[in-house]
Amino acid sequence: MTADTGSHTDRPAQEPYRVGFLLIDNFTLIALATAVEPLRMANQLAGTELYSWKLLTAEGEPARASDGITMLPDGSIQEEHRFDLVIVVAGIDVTRSFSRKEVVWLKQMARRHVLLGAVCTGPYVLASAGLLDGHACSAHWECLEAMQEGFPRVQTNNRLFTVERERMTCTGGTVPMHMMLSFLARRHGQELSNAISHMFVCDRVREESEQQPMPMHPRLACAQPKLAEAAQLMEANIEEPIELKELATLAGISRRQLERLFLKHTGCTPSRYYLRVRLNRARRLLKQTSCSIVEIASMCGFVSATHFSRCYRKTMGRAPKHERMEIYSQGSSSAVFTDSMASLPSSSLQALRRARSEPTYGIFENTGSG
């Protein structure tokens, strides 16, 4: 897909292309770094200031990343800025990390025809402002369910990044770098983009059309394509689960082969794995949306809320209502949590405390310290 990578704002040709990074509380530092660094390297290799950038927060206050590191912004959204591109950088607990001020400001930028982007979970903020309605959109897989349920007019997809009609969105990790390399290639040609990737020792620039990896271990998915295909079918059929016999047929193998693959490589039956896929989605919906437990049970393919609660408690070790209550009880439990983790440096402790509301918190309970 294509987008106008230029600017509709009044900018003299000799001035650098102006980029604003709106930092949302608990943003992920790696997403910010991989979005900014290609701009820096473009200037370095070109020997001139092709790009300028500013870090912004709602009030101009220091921004704390999800890892506890604090960054001092260049200004606030209350000041007058002239940007060609604004990128929203978000991270954990995105549904509760932004305010109406950011939403109003982003709408103002859209009315000025500023190109709008978002990385990691940042697309959720753009969607909340109504700025992705009717647009294709990529976002980190962990917040896709919340976007699909909360913003049905947004055309979410599982691609690494999407550039379309004054909008550019992408997943997390190092993917913002690939989105920005694509952006730079369209504005300056492939030669500069390739030179930047060489400077970053990046051996392969990923394409917009590539799918973001599913949670299954990537090496396992590569080694067992039929297993990966079956798992993807499960992920795509959660609200209305399909029978294992049909699943095997769609994957091009027998049911017995399907069972052997899952037992050998995941240590559980296909049915058990499928149940876990549905419950993991339920966990994300419990933590990221205000949908009722009855609604979530239906969205995840359970015949009743009672059946859902029983399966959830048995598999996850707690009732769905307790999973949701934990998000709002962090304040009262912080003293106990601090005592038990007192040996950690303060920044890592704060980062861990923030992450308690994330769906992936504590999923590797038996991780060793080797």
C-alpha cells in the first residue's frame, strides 16, 4: 500500500522534514529507538539535516518508559509545533495510559493533514481518536484483540507494518526500524535506505506484507510448517472453534498426524493447545477491555460463562473476575510487592510493577535463573 510520504504543511524545501514523537506513559524504549535512529543515520549519511525530530509529552513532563528509564522531552503538546509527521509511541497497559489531551491534539494534527504514525501499541491511541476508521492498521499482536473489539471500523491486520493514506502503523520490537527504512526509501530512494541498514548491521530489510510472528516459538514454526499452519488456524477461529478433524483436513494431514505433532513438539494434545489459545485471548480481553465476562466467554467460543469460568480457573489458576480485579488492586498491594522484590533496582522494580496488568505477566512461572 502507498501513502503520501511528503507533507501538506507549509515547509520551505530547504528545511528538514519535521517529525514529532508523542510519548505515551509506559512506552517501549526499543520502539522509540528503532523509529528515531534511521532518521539520525539518514542525516549522517547524507551529510545534511534531512530530518529533525522532537520528543513530546502531554504536559512536557518527563516520560517514563516501560523499563523504568525516564526521558526528558523537548516540549509539550500544549505548545505550538509544526510537524510533517507525528508518531505515537506507546507500550504496556496502553488502554489506560493516555488521556483526552493526547486524543484532542492528534485530531488537531489530522485536521492539518499531518502524516500520522504509531508504533507498538500506539495504534490503539490513534484508533481511540477515530483516526484509523476505514484504514488498514498494524499493531503489536498483544493489543489486536482490544482493537478489534473496541474499534470495529478499523481494518486491523497481522502485517508487520502498514502504510496507507496519511497513516503508517506498525508492530513493536525492531519493526519500527523496517517501517522507517521503507519510508525513507520512498522519499529518497533505495540506495540511502540500504546504506542505513548496512550501518545498523541489518542483514535483511523486512517487507510491509510480512506477517508478524505468532506466539509459537519461531524455530518450531519453521521446522514444522504443518504444526504452524494448524496453530494459525486455531488463532483465526476462536469465536467459533473448528473440530480437530476439520482442522487436520485444512492443514493437509490426518487427525492422527496432527495429534502426534502437537504431543511431540508442544507436549500437549491439539485440544489442550486450542483451549489455551482461546483462554490466552480471553486473558487479553479481560485485562485490556471492559467487555463483560459473558461477552468474553462468547468471543472465545465458550457455550456459557459458567463453562468459561470453570475452564479458566482450572487452566489459569484463578477465576476470570480475579484476573480483572488484579488490575485495579495494584495500589493496595504495592507495599507487599515492594517488600518481596526489595533487592531489585528501583527502575526494574517499577517496570515489573507496571507490567502486572499485561496479559503476558507471569506466564513463565517456572523460568529458572540459570
